[in-house]
Amino acid sequence: MKTLISPVVGVAMASFMLSAHADFIDDSHADVTLLNRYLNQQGRDVVNSSAKAHSVRDWGQGFEFNFRSGYTEGPVGFGLDLQAFYGLKLDSGGDLNDKDHQGRYPGSMFPLDNGKSADQFGVLSPTFKMRVAKDELRVGTLYGNNPVLANTDGRLYQQTNTGVQLVSKNLSDFTFTGGDIFKTKIRNETGDQGMITAGGTQESDRFLFGGAHYTGIQNTTVSLWYSNLEDYYQQFFLGAKRHDALSVGAIDTDVRVFRSLGVGANADGDKDFAGAGLYGDGASKGRINQTTASLLESYSLDGHTVGLGIQKNSGDSDFPYLDSGLNSGDAHQGPGSGADTPALTNMQLNKFQHAGERTWLAQYKYDFGKLGFAGLTFSAAYAHGDDIRTAQGTTSEWERNIAVAYQVPTGTLKGLGVTWKNAHASPDITGATVQDENRFYVSYVVPLW
């Protein structure tokens, strides 16, 4: 599919130059988002290690311009989406070149410049699009999440991917999606990177994904997806989400099953393409072979939502997920730390994706709109994982998250949002860090037209 990029982009650009149809302009939308984000992460202790726990403090201001065009007229419509981002460092610290003072590290909000956080950075992200009936082809920067791909938005700049994606809604009750990603751009990088999964030391340049959502069953969405990170893993996904209104309240069900197997160099035992985890052959060759199954049941009533869930990782490897290459990720943690997973247990600090891990999850959310404070929400989550397989034996971990958010719903300040997130992670895994983290986000969306 890589060979499609040049001709599709060329046709799209020619169409823009030759046709300035009203629909392209009249159906367009543009806005500017002002982002101010602060992150403070304090390491208390490194488990069973004499290493010094690190701290991170990052504060930045971002300016994000978004333009989304309409489509030119005719049976085949062309359009263009464009994002321009500029980030400015307000505070950060640490120097990776200073080996004697490693209590504070440069964080993951800004790119690195000679071992330190860069003072500023910018990214320009175009996406060309083409529509035929209810089919839409996008070429360039891709933003969306799906059951086999999760893009993180936990820093100043969001993770994006570069590739091709086709979405079809021509068949009633079905949405089909297929795509090919060639590069990814993590949250603190300005350039595209190759792709890996945790444990690997060689980059891949192809992530194929595809799947379908079926909504023909009342109040239920059934999903079937497949992905393949070349030379690392293939992953099958089957999931279902259902909403049932009761005479008092409502119940939501979320079921997810992943089956992951090594492919190419990983299946052959090549250590450069290894996955993370404990492996049955005892040689730590990193062959990916695991299943992750989860269930979350949530009950809602008068603004309150209580959820209880369980997830089990079976097999000899960690849950694999797409991450960017070897020159990215958290400066002190390396690759494999800077992306989210599509699994149920993707928490603020940890992912609970280890080999053999069984995780119990509890959630609580409240919408203060029921008390007349529209736009104000509170949430809390607790996860406890045990049966984690390591070289030292089985172990455990737990994490607690709290978040308060307010979004101005109407009036002059509509578009203003404020969020505070707090997390504490306490793993018993050798080499892992006991951490406390606070995040404070302020955003303001200014519509231009």
C-alpha cells in the first residue's frame, strides 16, 4: 500500500489547485487550541535495587492550529486536514550527560537537545482525504484509536501515525476499517520514527490493521480486528460492548479478548526483535505468545457510575502493543514506555500487561451535572495485579488514579477546560519504581470559522 501514497497525494493536490469548489471552503472548519500542561512525577524508591529514584517536572505551553476542509463536489470528493503545532518549554530539568546528578531527569513532554529538554519544538501534520459514497481514504497523518491501536494524549503533543487508512460504511450496520502505518510520531518527537514493541531493539516500518464494528444487535456493538507489526507480532481481537437500561439505572458491559503471536524475526527467536516478558524455553528469546481477556461491568444511576472488572494475561510474554522506535520514549526509561495500550487496564502510570498477570479493577465516576454543576466530573480508579511472572518468581503491583475535570459548557468561556490528575503506583517488581504523579491541564479552544 506504500506505493499508493504518491499518486493519491498527487491527484489530491492537483484537484485543489484546479478546483476551488464552495463545498471545500464552506464546509471547512478551523480553530486554535491553547494548551498549558504541567506534570510532576516523583520516584520514591526503586524496588530491590540500590538505584536512585528519579523525579520529573515538566511544564509547557502549546499552540495547536487545526483546519478541516469539506470535500470538492462530484462523485469523488477531495479534501485536506492540516494541523500545525508549536510547543514552548516553561520549565523542565535534568541533563542526561551529567552522570553524577541523576536525581532529576528531563521528562517526556519535550524533545531532547544534547541531553536536555528542548526550549521549543514544532510539528506540521497534513492529511489528504478522498471520499467516494460512504468510503473515506485518508493519506498522511492519522490520529484515531481502535481496538488494536491506542495513541496517547498525556503530554503537550499527542501521538500520531503516518500512513494510509480506509473507512467504509456502505454496508448497513457495519463499519469496516483498514490501514497501513509506516511511521509513528511519539509525544515528544518532531520527526517520524520506526516502530517496535517493548523488548525489541530493531525498528519495523509496517503496521497493518483492519477490522469491523457491527451494530445490528440492539444496544450492542461487536468488534473483530486484526493487526500485524512486521517482524514482531500479529494480534487478533474480539470484543463486545452492550448498554442495558434498567427500571432503575443502567448496566454497561465491556468484553475484550486479544490473542497475540510472534511473526517473522520474533517467531524465529531473533533477539533484536524480542518481546518483553518471561519465556517458557528459559532462554529469554522473547517469542510473543499470549492471550489477554478482560471483562468490565459498570452500573450507572443519577450521575454515579461504579465499575468492577478483571483482566487475565495468559502465556509466556507481556501484552504487545505498538510503540515508537529507539530514539523516543521517556528519556530515562527508553522505548516501550511512551505509548498507551488498547487493553482495559491502561492506567495513568502503568499498563498491567505483564506475563501471567491477573488484574482486578474498580472504577467510580460522578457527573456533577446532576447537582446543577454542568461540565464538572470526578473519577477514581484502582487496579491490583498479581501472579506476575518474573525471573525472580511471581510478584504483584497496584495503582490508584484520581481525576477532577471541568469543561465550561456555555457562554463566553465555552471551550475552556481544566483537569487535575493524581496517581500513585506501587509495584513489587524488581527494578520498578514506586511513583507519585500530578498532572494539571488547561486548554482553551478558539473557533476561527
